[in-house]
Amino acid sequence: MISLLNNIHPAFLGLLVQSPLLCNGFISSKPLSLPTSELRNPKSATLFASSIQKDSITTLLALDSDVDEDEIVETVDRAPCFDGICESTPVDGDVAAILSDTNAYDQDNIQDEASSGESHAGEAMLRLGTMTGPTVWSEFGRLSQEYDVANLGQGFPDWLPPDFAVEALVSATIDSTKQSPHQYTRTAGHPNLVKQLARRYSKHMHRTIDPMNEVSVTVGASQALYLSLQTLVKPGDEVILFEPFFDLYQNQIKLAGGTPVYVPLTFVPYSEDNEEVTGGEWILEPEKLEQAISPKTRAIILNSPHNPTGKVFNVSEMQHIADSVIAAGPQCVVISDEVYKYIVHSSPPKDELLGVGSSCPGHVHFASLPGMWDRTITVSSAGKTFSATGWQVGWCIGPSNLISPIHQLLPYVQFCASTVIQEALARTLPKADEPYEGYDSYYEYLNSKYRRKRDLLGKGLKEAGFAIPDYDRTPGGGFFIFARITPE
């Protein structure tokens, strides 16, 4: 998986690759035929730091000799580190050695305490167990600083939000009227923002959304996911994940006391010739989902467009998921993570979308399928759409019986998301529907921008020997290219 985000200097292409399989947020050097239990073992992820001299790592570096080194600006990796110590900022000497030593996390002691009944760790830490050490994000963030390479593996833009969004933020910040957004706002969501979101999602879902009872604003989509799981899941419940998946999901399920159940997506290469490395596409095999469903299934997490494969789930696959929700029983709901819904750079065939009336080009809102509104919490955020990941405003949309518990839990997590940012977003959303930079809307401009970046990076990957999807035949979304270097 390679991210499309970073601006790529035409004279520079740096890639860090292990026979590429990204699963649970780490790169595995194992082939796809490995059992999924092995792929979930952090020890099977030979991180770059521990194997930089090994043949399993291929470092491809193309530098134009005419490039002035002064033109290459050193940047600080600001992507999130999901661990106790963030190693994105380089450090020197003994401190670096201490930070890179996973024993600093003392996970063995935590496990020993748990087995002896003498644990001093809190319940949350015990539920996470050994999954709190360094992650692929922190490792590659540190390495991108240590070596002269471009870190294409992390998901945040390195360009400014659109002008109208920045202007909305400035105007909200300097607003000195009686309604100035510099104080607390409504815990469940700033009134101006929830009204804008309700207006938009009423169009998306083909129904009238109640802004006060069916919308909840959170600190980013990550908190929306966290609160959704906390209000749904209890010990003994199972939550289905489609593999590979964004690593946040697994530990958030564990924090809620649930058990992750894994349903692997199947990679189908364009050619079955084992001597030829080709691109391909990921598909959901309905029978694998049917086998995983049980009366214990409390939720299914669906992410489309999908991190990390770039897959856009088609309507048929979504209908299989809807059928499985019904089969599991009335307790089962879907958490639909749709943060990339406006980045579908290669749309499914138009005739496939006719029956669902999609209001986002190429995207299908799962909750808009027949009978699924009452069984779905839709999660999204502003960060990916407006290239403003630091704004940290996310939301949940759904029926009041699923959103009300989130409203009840919110005051115990934080009083409210930033009022200024919420007001800025409320002012930004209407502007995004207006013509922008020669396009009919900002959203059309955004897709065109990512399409150009996709083609530029794809060209470089193919020239470097990788196989990538053919976007004329395979729908794609988000800012990911799943590149293959071996036929396995």
C-alpha cells in the first residue's frame, strides 16, 4: 500500500517496500498464503528498523543529479503514532536506543501481572495487551527522518486546505459578534454544524435527518468509531473486520471488551500466470462472511473506500453485508466508515449505481440501502475531504436509538469538540458545493487532483517494476495504491 498524499518532486521517488502486504497497520514480509492468525502476530511483521540490512527489504531511490540539495526541504512527520512513545521526531544517542527498545513498554510485566492477579495496570491497558508497542507508523516515521527517502506510507496531506476553508476558519476565529464561537457549544454538536450535516445527509440517505437527534459531532472520525463501539459492545460480543484493515479498529474493539472476528478479502490478480506479476482487485466472498456471522455478532465494520487496499465495495457486496446483518439477528448493526467518500478517483460503472441514487459520485452510503438505515451508524469527518486533518472534526449519523447513547457518553469524554473549528466547518460546507478552480464543485476538483496524483505515482511505480491496479477496469478510492512486487 502506497499513499497518494505527498507531493512528489518529479526528480525524486523514494519507496520502502517489503513484498507488499499491509495488514493490521503493519507491513508483513510474509506471502499472501499465510494464515490470517500469523498475519495478526506483530512479531511476524519484520519492521524496517530491525531488518534494514536484509534482502527482504528493497529500497528504491531515484535522485536526479541536477537537483540542488538545498531544494529538498526536511519535513517533520506529523502523522499520528498509535503507541506510548512517538518516534516520528528523530533523537540522538542513548535516548534513541532507549526509545527503540520495545522493552521500554514493559509489556511482559503487564502480562505477568495479569496472569498472577497482581496487575497494577488499568483495564484498558490489559485489554490491549502487547498491542501498545511501536507501530509501523512510528517506525517508518522515524526512518523517513533518518534516511533520505520519501515516506509515502502515511495518510495526511502536505498541502493547505482549499482557500474557502481557510477563510472560513479565519472568519470564525475573528468573529466578535454575540454568537462568537470562542466558548463551549452544545456537547452533541455545534447547532450550525449539525444543521449543515443533517441537510447534506438528508440528500445522501434519501430521508429527512433530525439534526439534534440523529447527528453527533466528535473529535475526528477516530473518536466517532470509539464511541460507537463503546456504546454497542460488551464483553463476549463479536465485531467483524474485513482484512486487511486500518489497525485502529482492532484495538478499539478490544477496548470495548469485544472480540474481533476476521473475514479476509480475496485478492484476485488480473492474470493467473504465476510467472507474471500483475495488478488485480480485492473481492468479498459472501460465504466467508456467512461463516463468520453468529448470534454473538454485534457489529460489522465496513470501510469503503477501503484503507489500505483502495477498494470500493460494489453494490452487490454491500447487499451481501446487509443480508448478513439481517441473518445475524436484531442485535447486529453496521459501523460504516466513510471518511474517503469524496475521494473515488475511479468510479464503478454508472449503471451499477442507478438503483441506489448515489449523491457522492461513485460512492454508495451503506445506510441508504433498503432496510439499513435503522441498522447503521455512518462515520465520517472533514479531515480527508478538506485536506485538514488537524481540524479533528468527525461525526456519526444514524437513527436516534443508536445516536442517543453516543450523546449520553460524550460529556464523559470531552465537553465538546472545538467550537471554532465546528463553526468554520459549518461555513465551509456550503462553499464546497459551489464552482471551484474551473470545476462544478470543490468535490469534482478534489477527485481530479487525486486522479492526477494517482497517475503520476502509478507511472513511477510501474517504471520501478511494481504492478498496480488498472483503474479503467477496477474502481478505486481513498489515497492508496496497493502495489505488487511478487506474484505471491
